[in-house]
Amino acid sequence: MQGVYQGTSLTNTIGLTESKLSANATIRSFSVQAGKRLWDVIDIYGAYAYEHIDVTSSYTYVLPHETQVQLGLLPLDPPGGKSEPTPERPGDTKPQTSTVLAEDLNHKFIFGFSANYGPVRAALDVNIGNFNIVTFALAYTFNEPE
């Protein structure tokens, strides 16, 4: 049996507009595994896993300077420079925020077997869930203890 919880966050200021990016993610997973050894050379195993990811991102920004001038929110730029806000034309004073929520849930079933012959082990398993995966592994053990 295994349980996992992981959280992460990211904040960043982007570009000339100094837009703010904030993202938070949580990942939860729970699984139960079982296996059986047969004839001292073959292992069969299976598992069930519940996986959930949740990401919330927000992006806070003001309109670019050029757009504010075009909309009349800022005065026209003087030759060779950028205009400054005035009481009559203060610019974009209400930052906008866009929020994105992304979430995914997966129920996964895993079935497989491995076989060993001396120092060589081969394994094959199948993961069945939102997307299916087939895995094959081959291993060789050097200096195997007697």
C-alpha cells in the first residue's frame, strides 16, 4: 500500500507589463499492490492506483502601454519617449485577473509478471487507465551473492 501527497507553487513577474503569474498544484495518489511468487522463478503482480492532480493558475495583468495610448487611457507618447499617467488619463488602473483551473482523475490497474533465470530477470506489465502503457524490462545482475 502506498499514499502520496505533493504540493507545489510558482510565482513570477513577467515582462515589461510586470504581469503576475501564480500557480498552485496538488497531486494525490493512493495505490494497493499484491504479488505472488511461483516456482521460485516467476512473480505475478497486480495493483490498483487512484491518481488526482489539481492545478489552479491566475494571471494578473494591465493592458500594454501601446494599447492604453490607443484607447485614450494614457496621453499620446511624446517623440522618442513614453507618456506618463495624468489625473485626466491615469492609464489602466484596474488590473485584470484570469484564472484557470485544471484537474484530472485517473483510476489505473496494473497487471504484470517477471521471471528470472540465474542473473537475468525479465518483466512485462500493462497499465490500464486514462491512457494505457505496456512496459518491458530486462536486467542482468553482476556478482550475484551465492
